[in-house]
Amino acid sequence: MPNNVSNNRKPSVIAALSGGWVADAASLGLHWLYDSQRIQEVGGESPEFLPPKADYFKGGFGYFAHDGKQSGDSSHYGAATGVLTDSLLAGRGELNIRDYQRRFRAFFGPGGQWQGYIDNPTRVTLNNLNTIEQKAIEQAQSSTTADLTDEQKRILVQKVLPYTRSLSGDQLAKPVRRAIDLTYHETEVQEAGVHLAETIDQHLLPESGANDMQLPAVSKLPPLVASYCGSDKLMEVTEAAVRVTNHNEDAVAWAKCAARLLDQLFQGEPMPAALDAARAEAPNQESLTNAQTGSSLGAVRAGDTFGRTCYLHEAMPVIFHILSHATSYTEAVRANIQCGGDSCGRAWIIGPAMAALHGVGGEYGIPLSWLARIKDAPAILTNIESLVNGTWAPIEQQNEPKGCPVQ
């Protein structure tokens, strides 16, 4: 694991990652309701953990996206964060782009586990992954010199794809030969399959994301920052992970800003110093400076000034304003909800940042009652502890992706 988190900081990082899940679930009921007055009417001073209802959006401008969800559920942002967490756990704390892409596609794509709203970066990324793979197959087939029937060509593609989606380079040849040998014993056919797999592998692109500069670029960063906290590779892996879903220069720049902020806080730096370090990475430093001014918390006014939508140039100043002025985790989460708009997306930076400072419980930390309201909390918290403490599950058989022997 590449992170440099000291043992005495690990409880704070565990609390921080937990804080993202709590803040996201707390915000879900009023997510994408842009009318702050309507939010006040519905949620009052305690707008957290309301069950998503279309009625809340009547009489106010917004978009109701979470029909069927319950109080305590996570948004699509949380689902994507879970995918990256699972990939990092499988890689023992290291980012593997191919594995991340495969898990993302399997989770959000046809037949996957996700049921709910699909945002633009996710939708475009799924399309891009299919297009990239198809082009790689065509390039591989055009360079194959073996004398194969059309049926053999089709079957070989079916044989090798499960492996190229999860393995790369020298890992491919042995399992691919084994899979092909279940159907074709001829050496020539097996070698053609290996060539097909290796050529596909060479043409699969790590930059599969949409040209999009919205909050999905940064919302899934907390587990990645925890894995690379204090590492000189943090900015490099941040860019690589972001380009999987958001292949956009501004998105990468804002993501580096968010990653630097969390990295500083995870290492124990005070909020002002962390905000200063993060601001240096931002593509628009002036907006962040303006967001930090003033002596009191005014999240609604910040939304009026900078914007409430999913775009990072609006969201990051609002995040900086709340983090500059909120004095507790509860205050920050409520202010984020009351601001309106994409509260769930902003929650994934606000929640971890405030929890890194204030931990769990007490006057300023994550309320224990809130922590208990997250759906699937035992599994989520177990994964967080495993990721931060480096308590890995046994390594799975790397050369046999699930389901491949029957291909």
C-alpha cells in the first residue's frame, strides 16, 4: 500500500471516509432541489435523512432523480465511490486502471448491480468503454495472420474478452491458452487467440471518460486519497482515476485541488493550511479565495453567488465556503443541504473533510445516530477499515477471472 498515513492518523482517515457515506445519505432526500426556500419549508433546521419524495419538489425548482430510494440509501455518487473502493481493495491499496474500468462497467452496465439514476459521465463512460473495446477487437482481428474460419474468429473473441477486461501484458498468455484449449487443441488456433488478446490489450485506452467537468470527477476521490495519502504519486493517480470517467482538463485540475485538500487533512493539517494548499492546484484560485471570505457561514448565499449545479467551477467554491466557516460536521452537512442543488456531489468532499478534523461522536464529529442510519453500514465500514489499515482479504486467483473457464 503506497500511503504514508501514520498509525495515530488512521482513526481520523477511517472517520473521514465514513463521513463521506454519511453526508451523501443525509443529503439524498433533497438532492437536486435548487430552491432554498422550499428546502427550508420541507426540512427546516434538520433537513438530513429525509426519504426521497417527489412531493418535496412541488412548488420549487429541481429534479427528482431518486424515486424508489429510501432514507439511508446512497446516491449514484456513493455507488461509484464503492466501485473504486472495491478496486483498491482488490489491488491491496494500489490503483489498477484496467480493474477499475472492468468493475465500473460491470456495476453500472447492463446486468450490473446498480438500480437508480445514471449521470452523464457514467453513461458516456460506459459507451466509451464499449467503443474502445470494439475498435481494439477490430484492430486485433485485422492483424491476425492465422487461417481461421469466421466461427473460430468469433469464438476466440468470446474466449479472450473476459481476460483482456481484467488482465494485461504477461498475465494474458497462459490463461488465454488454457481457455482456448477447452475448445481448440490446435497450437495455431491457440497462438492466434493469444495474439488477439495481446493486441486487444495494447489498444485498450485508460482514458475512457466523458468530456465532462461535473462533480463525479471528484466525488469518488476519498478512498483513493486514503490509499495514496502522503505519497508523491497522489496527483498522478488522481489524474489517472479521474480520466476513467471524466476525460477533461478542468475536471482533472479541480480533482487535484480536491485531492490535495483531503490529503492535507488526512495527514493532520489544520483546515486553513489545507485549503491554502488545495487552492494552489485549482484552475480558478480567485473564486476559491472569494468563497473563503466573510466571518459567518452563509451556504445559501454562497449558492446564490457561485452556483448550485454539478459543475465543478460552481461546486468547489461552495465547498470551500462551507469548510472555511462551519464549526462542526453536523453544521457543515446541514449547510450543504440547505444550499440546495447538487448537495450529494458536494457531500463527498465536505463530509470527509469535516470528519477528518472532528472524528466521530461528541459535539463536533459525525453523530453516532447518523452513522447508524447508513444502509449496509457494516459492509461499508468494514471495507473502509480494511482499506486504511491494510487488512486485505486473501488474494484471489489472478489468472482465472470468474466465469472464464466455461467460455
